[in-house]
Amino acid sequence: MLQATLKLCCGIAHDHLRHLPGLKITAIAAIQKDVRGLVGRGSRCLPSKIPHYIQRLMGKETEPDRDVNSSQFSSTDLSYITQGEAALQRALSILHQHTSWQAETMLDAEATVSSAALPGPGKVFRAEVVLAMPVAQLQQELFERVEQMPQWNPTLSQVKVLQRIGTDTLVTHEVTAPSPGNLVGQRDFVSVRHRRRRETAIYLVGTATHAEPLPSQEGCIRAESQLSCIVLQPLAGDPSCTHFTWLLSMDLKASVTLSLGGWIPTSVINHILPQSQADFIKHLRQHLSTT
């Protein structure tokens, strides 16, 4: 058992896992449990220097990220953090791909929505715009004050934080507002929202999760977000502005039906998603202009 624990320590320390902090969190939690058990039983098979080394290793790993102090989290909490980190890795993979994006919607001369069909996630929509607010303030609006979104975004009727895990992970329940003409019924989502800083950029990722017991909202259809990732980067030459990039992938065909019954055609779905991004950006810009 001790040999396996030490091998796991070496694996965590290796550079090839530096981009998988969620995996590190789970592994560190297991190491802590095993080592504390051995120390508590007074095991003679455990050299005195090993616990100190492991403690120092864990301290090194937890120092950069506030969420990585796994001793304060339950296994369920750690699973939410891991889901957020996995969503971030999927988003980074998409962002780093050399993809031909096709224009979907032109909001104005400075804002666009485009799409690409990718292996795995399928159709992914990307919105880009420059917003007149620094990164730090913008991430507060989109993460810290997420429950206040319905006050300025009329497409949402409710956003509730079900659980806060550390400072950078949330479990939320969102309910959409009725659509014009009630063509598409109301939807509700249960999501993990996760924040991560990399150099000067802040990544706000989200993905569908399950929180029990949380039945579907009455009158709503439970929808699932496969991936949402907002990237906030200071605008080169003007840190008072932010370059905003938003990746969005949803399987609405499997979770949203017409109010009169039947599946929404793919052509309609492919219009709903980019339009929802365009509407969100429009309302966000209006909100920022008044703050």
C-alpha cells in the first residue's frame, strides 16, 4: 500500500499532470487519508521523513489554487471541482485547435458569433466581443454575482447558487424566462460553474451536473449544457477593456421540445443557440453601460 502511495505521489509531482489539477485534488485526498491512517496506527513501516515529504508536496500543489486544499472538501465537493477542471480542459482543447469557424450572426462591427462542427462535442458556437470593463470587474459580474443575472438579463427568470465549493466552484440552478410566443417551453439547468486564472486570462467554465434531490422545475424541461466557457482577457494596449470569448455547446434536441409537442428541428436549434449568445452579449453591454 505504501509503495502504491509513493508511486501516486511521484505521478502527481510529474509535469505531465500540471494541467490536470482536478485529478491532483482527488489523488491528494486519497494520499491524505492513507497516510493519516498509517500515522494514526503508528505504523513501523512508515519512515518518519515520508509524511513530511508528502505534506510538503501537498503544500506545493495547493499553494497556487485556493480550491486545492482538499482536506476541507467532501468527496462530492471534489467531484464537482474535477468536473469543472475537466470542462476547462475540453474548452482549452477547442480553443487551441486550428478550426475554420463560420460566421453565424454579426451583432455590430465589433461583435460576432460563429460556429464549427467538431469531433466529440459536435456543433460549437463561439461569440467574441470587446467589452468596456476590466477583467476583474467583469468576472465579478459573471461569477461572483451570478444570482443577480436575471436583473439585467431578461432571458433568465432565476439563477440560484445551490452550493459554493471553495472560492472558485459553484453548483447552480438556472431557469429561463418564457420565450416570445412560447414556441420553446421554459428550461432549467443544473450546472457546475468553475473559475480558473491562467496568466492574464480568467476562464469561467460550466457544464451540466446532477444535484440530488432536485426535480425539474414545474412547467420546465430539464436541459443540459455540454460545455460553456467564457474567456476574459485584458485588451492589448487598454487594460480597462476586456476581450470576451464564449464557447457554447448544448444538446437541445435531446432536452427541449416544442410547446405543442415534437422535437425542435436542427435548423431551429442552430438559430436558437447563437441568438441566445447574441442576446446575452447585448444585455450584458447594456448593463455595463449603466454601472
